[in-house]
Amino acid sequence: MVGICAAVWAADVPILKVTDAGVGPLGAQTEATASSLKRALPGFTIRQTTVASEDRVVPLLSVTRGRQVAMEVLPGDRPGSKKSYIGRIVVRMPEIMRRSGFSPGRRFADFYPDSQKAVCKPGLEQNAGKFFCLAPGMQHVGLEFPSAPGAADGTIWPQAGLTAVIWTPEAFDRYHWTPID
């Protein structure tokens, strides 16, 4: 009975995968509104909230399934547009990460055997103590790792385990990687 209920419930939830085009049905042309995400992500709960940085408050759409945060969606500005489109998606749900080929906890050294070839930057402000790297073979996807133990400056640590996958509509290697741009 549990297997049947799980299969029926799973059929209502879209299969989400992170690609250069976006996360499942979400991409650069998706409006960053709760109603737009609800239509695109049946089976998930969308909650509108905010995130504070040092000098401003920015809207954030939290996407959950049950009690688990699947992803956080931040709006992005588009010059000349009155609509708000997705500016960043931070995927935290292990199931989505695994389905995309980025298993949570997988070590930095597994992704980048030659760490000299990794394109990485330290996190700033609220993201201090983390480092962010362009996903191998992708242009719009980044990987979040914790810094070396005791380091708050984003020091690359080969044993660090993957904590999140980030999609941006612009090329990730040009992304500022601040908590909220």
C-alpha cells in the first residue's frame, strides 16, 4: 500500500533535473512569482519570504516538499522589464541533486581531480566560509562547498562535500557569487 501511495504521489511531482537550461521547467524565461512557480511545480509548496543582506531586503521564493527545502528562488533584474524573472535557483534537495548527477556530500576532489583547473571563487557576506565552483562541462551551473575547517575566507578544501547546486541564467563563471545581487 505504501509503495502504491508513493508511486501515485510521485506521479504528481515533476521530475526535476538541473541542466544549463534551468531546473526542471524553471529557466530564464520563468517569472519569479509564487503563482508562476506553483503552476510549474505541482506537488511542491511555494512560500514567499525575504532575505536580508547588509543593506537591503530581497524577496525569496522557498520551494518545499513536506518539510524539506527543495530549492530557493531569487528574482533577477532585467533592464527595461517590469516583470521579475528568475535570477538564481539554489537547489538543496538531495533527490534533485542526485538526479542531476551532483550527489550531496560528493567531494570537491571527485569533481575536480586537478583542482588547478577548477573555476572557483570564495563566498562573500552571508556566504563567507563557502566556495563556489563552475560545474564541470556546464556554463550556468555552480556547485557550493564549505571552506576548509576553521577557514572563513572560502579556502578550497579537496575533502569538502557538495552542499548545494546553483543555477543562474547568466554564465556562472561571470556570476558575482554574493548572497543577493
